[in-house]
Amino acid sequence: MEVTAEHNARIAKLTFASVYPPYVTKVEKKGRTKEELHEVIEWLTGFDDNKIQEMIDEKVTFETFFKKAKLNPNAHLITGVICGYRIEEIDNELTRQVRYLDKLVDELAKGRKMEKILRQ
């Protein structure tokens, strides 16, 4: 699938607060915990529990969320297909970062070992 400018704009305007509850539901439904979800988010962004809650409370867009993040230097190791898009082929940096997060949440929900998810 090709990523369009409209798709990138829509992703940038999405709020982290709008996707966080579905992330929690997805991982908990598969027997993982909110704490594990936070560990994955912290690995990717550097945000601790308090900062994650702050991002939710402020209803920041993904654009702001990733501007404030300190992306893990190993994030480029996140590859594969998520939502029909091959991550490593996404040109738009923000869209790629959002898909990194989606992929990590997906791997957590699928029961992948934490050390594999965190690219250790």
C-alpha cells in the first residue's frame, strides 16, 4: 500500500489519547498488562508513566507526541508489515514512528517475548 499525503496528515492529527485505550484493551485481551504496554512505550519514546499520562491528559497529537519523544536509537530495527504498510518503506518520518508504536503494541499482544520486542 502506498502512503498518501492525506494519510500522513490524518495520522499527524490523531491524538495519542484516542489510541491509548484501544492499545490497553488489545494487550490486556491477550493476557498482557498495562505495565508491559508502558514498558514498550517507554522503550520507544523515553516517556515514563507520568509523561505518558501527561500526553493523554493534554490530548496531544501524534505530531506533538513524537516531537517530544526521544526515539530509541534501535527503533530502526522495527521492521515488517503493520496495517498493510511495510514499515521500512514508509517515507514520512512521523507516520513511520507511529507505525513503530503500532508494531510494538501488536507484537506485545501477540505474546512475543519482551526482549525481542525491545530489540535487545
